[in-house]
Amino acid sequence: MKCLESRVVPRIVAAPARYASQPGNPTLVYSAICAVLSGAGSEVRWAGFFPEDWRLMARIATAERVAPLLYAFSRSNACAAGFPADLVAQLARSYYQSCAYNALHFKRIREISNILSQRGIPFVLLKGSALGPALYGSPALRPMGDIDLLVQSDKLDQAVAALVSIDFCEQKAPIGRHLNHHVHLRGGEGNSEAVEIHWTLSGVPRQLEARLVGWLWQKVEPFDLQKSANGTSDRVLVLSPTAALLVSAAHQADQHRVRRLLWLYDIHLLLSQEAERINWAEAEVRAEEFGWFCVLRAALADAAFHFATPVPVHGRLAACADRPAHELESLELANPRPIAHLRRLSRLDWKDRLPMIRACTIPSRDDMIERYRPKPEFLWPLFYVVRWCSFGYALLKSVPLVLRRGFSGPRG
């Protein structure tokens, strides 16, 4: 399945509902941002923007975590000469903040790599920390978050101990390790740096986890994070483009209730820059095997719809680029949170389901404060009501899809 097609950038990309109440024209602004990211920014009719549209662009670009990319566009394209000075200033602030944070982020990765190498613990760098240096060119363009690592399950305790030795602290999880897929650690000033050490990935049935992890370790390759002036480099292991594509699509569907353009843009760049190295036949087989077929197909469609990404046009993975993913009846992407919880429960043994239900419905005080950040903090118990109502509403919206397609989602 090597036949790829680059489609015309849609003139209109409807903005997510979360921007509907914002002053300005959300769809106009969102479509313009997508055009810039797809390389068609010069085709946007910028003269049609009103002051409230420019202000909305700053808010959406920041929320979608693509402000550094828009700043780079404003500095290198003559058609952006009409960008208001206050918009450029806000984009510049995001760009330089990303640059400063990412410098510390990759310095910490090098420190982690050194301590794990000294202790003979192999690891794979996952997600944005691996995709950013490989796909974006400038380290400032891709804002970073957590550091995600994959280690072998029998090396997990050693890996945690290694990070504790460099001033990280393991965070207590609401459920036991045997029900989870990673250990969460925090360190740095004010515990602002987060590391997640995975021994498996979420989104697959328990009986398939060993097979998934075995395949991922077969699909690793060395990558030089940064070369120094003396020719030495910081070499780490990352996933191959085929494996990275599947993991990125599955992670968005299973983990993120509110998806951001940045994560979809990761997939766009991966498909655009590494298309020749993606084994589409293997991607289709493995996606089917691990239950990720529908989310992979939806991610391809979403990338093509937003950015005119070259996607397969033959075979079962052929994506419909004329409609966004939420119109493709993909359960995982239509209502991620309730569906994700229900699917996680379905993968567990009966004896493990009650602790998972308790952790989802009645999280600990620390978890509630971290997620909802109540002001003042002592109001945190009230947010249980917010959580239950929000989850119940999302679950009710999911009922028609559940009845029509089932928890496992469409298979093709």
C-alpha cells in the first residue's frame, strides 16, 4: 500500500465546539491556522480578518500549542506582514518560552539517559520528546510536556530507583501498578518536571500487552538527539516511523479527551516526512491485531482533513479526507473519555474492575487538586459533582454509538 495522495487543503475547517462562544470568527481563524501548518498560509485571505479575529487567533494558537509554529511563519513569510504587532508579540513569547523550556527538557533527557546507561537499563524515548527533534527541525517549534520512556518490565524498579537518585520522586497512583501501564515521577523546581516510565502501553487488552511490547522493542532504532561541536552526540532509542504512527494515533484516542492540533500535526509531519519508511502493510496488520485499526484510520482522515496530509488511498486504511474524524463514527475519537474508561474496564479481570471504578469515580484529594486546580484549594470536594456530571453527560452522548457499534469500535 504505497500509493499516497496529497489532497487540496479544505477551504473551511470547522473549529472545535470549545471555541464557539469566543468573540470573533472561530472557523475562519481555525481554518487559517490549519492552512499555515499545512504550508498554504500564503493562500489565506488575511485582509478579511477583523481585530477580534486576530485576538482569537492568539488564544486558539496558544490553546492548541501551535503558537511557536505561527510565530515562525510570521517571521519568514511576506504575506504575514499584516499580522498585528500585539499578535506577533504573543506568538513570540510562546516561541521563546518553548525554546527555553525545551532546552531544559532535553538537558534532563540527557541526564536521564546517562544514569540509565550507567546502570545498564535500556529505554526507548516515546511521543513528543522523540518526534520533536526528528520532525520539527528547530527545538523551539514543538512545545514539550512529560518525558515518556519505555523500559522492559523486569527493569522497571531499577529505572525508578535510577530516577529517584537524580531527585525525582515517584507519585502515588490511585490504582496499583498491576492495573496501570506507567509509573509517574516528578522532579525539578516545584516538581514541574514529569517523567512517565512505561513498561506497556494503554489501549490494548491485557492478553495482548506482551505481544505489543515485544513488537515495539523489535521496532526501535538509534537517533541522535543533538550533535555537539566535537562530533559527539546524545544517542537514544526511538520507535520506527511505523510503530511511532500507531502509538501516536492510539495515544490520542485513548488518553486525550481534548485533542490539540499539535498532536495531530505530529502525525501530519510523520506521514509527510517519513512516508517512504512507513510499512503500510505492517501498520494495517498490527493495528488490526492490537485493536487500533479504527483509531489509526480516523487519525489518517483527521490529518488529511486538517492539513492535506498524504494518506493511503487504497486498501482498508484508505482514509476519507472529505470529513473530519468525528464524522467517521469512530467511537474512540467521538467521545474519548467514557469510551476509554469502558474499554479499559473490559480489558481487566473482574477482580480488578472495582479498584479501577473507584479510582475513576472517586479519585484522591491530590488527584482532584491536580486535575481541577480549585481556587481556593479547600473547595476540591465540590469538583466530584463536576466530575460525575461531566462524565455522565458524555456517557449519555455515547449511548447511541455504543448501541450501534459496540465498545470495540468499527473494525474497518
